[in-house]
Amino acid sequence: MSSENEKRKRMIHAVCGGVFLIGLAILFYFDLFWPWILALVGVIVILEALAKS
């Protein structure tokens, strides 16, 4: 059971990391880096919190 829980945690981190990198690429592409990086970090934190509950 612990192994399944560890796999789930790794999957959550991988998905959130991918979403962060895609979001970062979009911010750089549209040159909207500064204020929107904070929103992106907030979205990632919320996604991880929702996925863990």
C-alpha cells in the first residue's frame, strides 16, 4: 500500500512540474513574465493541494 501511495505522489509531482513548465513557456512566449509568474505558482500550489486531498 505504501508503494501505491509513493507512486501517486510521484505522479502528482510530475504532472504539476509539467504544468509549471508549460505555463512558464507560455509566459515567456507572450512576454507576460513578471506579474503572471505569481499566478502560475499559485495555480501549481493549488493543484498539488487538491491532488493530495
